[in-house]
Amino acid sequence: MARAGPRTTVRGTGTTHRAPAPAGATRTRVAPPVDATGCGSRGVPLPGPLTSRAKPDEDRVVDGLHHINPRLPWQAPFGVLAGAFLFNLGQGVLRPTLPLYLQHVFSADYRMVTLIPAVFGVGKWVANLPSGYLLDRLGRRRLMAAGLILIALCDVGSVMTSAYGAFLSLRALAGVGWEAFSTVATTTMVNHSTSHRRGRAVSLLLMSETLGLLLGTTAGGWLYQGVNVASPFLFEAACMLVAAIAMARRDAWTAPLPSARPLERFDRRLLGTVLRTPGVLLMSLTNAALIAIQTGVLVFLFPLYLAERAGLRPENIGVLISLGVLGRLLALWIGGNASDR
């Protein structure tokens, strides 16, 4: 198109005329000035390609390294959920059978039985803080797989040993592996969720764990009675190995976040700040008391009581223990939704 010549104003009329363009010239469109909002100098949006600014994708939310569809509130890292399910499936099998195994192999009394959750808890407590720091150094996939493999090795060693002291040491090491996996699984679910869905994401993880625990507890007694007394340990070891493979195949979900920076040394001030936060210490003590009651009394002493006093068979003990897990499924979903409001 021919480009028009310069503008001229006729005196007395206020009319502006444009001189004709020279022959052979081309007319080009000059874009008016655009501000930062994509509008012209008068604040009016410009048509056409001048306003075609890149818009964020409203159907995707970027969180860390991954994209999560907000229309699917249940969407979560499948590898973590599968690993949590298998992890607790193996743990559930041992719930009703471990006290019976101790009584059968070591002729254990109530005091010896309660030492098992005590050393297991010590292993978890010792590995709690180091797991958080190793998460930044080793990465999620490696730390989760290492924890699962450690539990599997401890299960195999528990079956092979005939010394009660060695058995206690192996259960303490299993607590270290348990804490390594659970810390990374919770962190992964939180980091892959938007801020207003984190409660539901954590509750979904706990529901996967509870479902595995429910099925494992129900089947544990049947496995103990139908196969042999060592079969629950081997079953848990197999579950841990399968879960470790699931972690390796889903490493895209468990890659470390780019913002994660390895810490050079332990920062005592950071721990002090967390402990001084209102309610943190109270919640920690309350949680410790509930775990002591549930694990020490209901999980370990109750099966032994049912076997000795009520004369129940192992499969019936497993079914009774599993009834206490049913109510947790509904409570976890309700609690997760309520915490996001």
C-alpha cells in the first residue's frame, strides 16, 4: 500500500489534510504506543495482534515441576499413593500376627511384646530429622526406595534370627526405613498440591495408607494360620520391594523440586523456631500420646490378649483388629476437606 505524505493544516478551517503519497511508495501501518497492560495511550485495548498477549493456561496449575489439573481435586502422584498402599498393606499383615509370632518363637510375655513398638518408635524418632535433610541431598526417589528396601531386609533378617536381641535391633532399623518413606511421601503430596488443596492431598495419602492397613490387617491372620508363622514377614518384604519398584517407575513424580537447596549443617535455630510456634509442641505431645495408646496397647497387646484370654484363632483376631481401621477412612476424608476451608 502507498504511504501517505505528511499532514498539512489549512489555515482558518482547522482541517487537516494528508498529502498524496509519492509514486511507488508503500504504505505501512505504524503501531501506536502500547503501555504495560496492552492498551493504547488512551487506555483503550488495541485490536488484532497488538493485544494478543500470552495468557496463562487456566486449566493447568504449575506447582514445583509439575502441572496439576485443578478440575480433578483427587489427582495426586500415583506412584506415591501406590507405594503408600503397598507399604501399609505389608505393615497391616504384621499387626495381628507379630505378637503371636513373638509368643510362638521367643515365648514372649507382655513386657517383651511391648518392647517391639518401643524400639520401632526409637528408630523412627532417630531418623526423623535426618530424613528431612537427606531428602534435599539424595532426592525423593532414592530416599523412598532406600527406606523400603531397608524394611524388606529387616523383615527377612527377622525371620532368620533366633535371638530376641537381634530381633529388636532389626525392628529398630525397620523404624528408620519407615520414617524415611513416610517423611518423603508426605512432603511429596504437600508439594504437588496447591495451597487450598493440601489438606485433601494429605488426607488422600492417609486414606491410601488406611486402605492398605485395613486389607493387610484382615488378611494377616489368615496368612499366619494358613501358610506359616513367618509368612507375614515375607509378605511385607515382598510388598516393600514392589513399592520400591513403583517408586523407580514413577520418578517423574518424585524428582526434587528446583527450589530445594541442600543444607550444609544442622540449623538449631530453625528447630527452635518451629518448637516455639504456638500449638506445635502441644500437637506433637498429643500425637505421641495417641500413638503410644494405639500402637502399644491396641496393636500389640490386644491381639495377644484375644489369643490367650478369649482363645480366638489368628484369622478371627485379624478381622477384629481391622474393625478399628474402618472408621478412619471416613474421618480422614472429612478432616481433609474441612482443613482446606
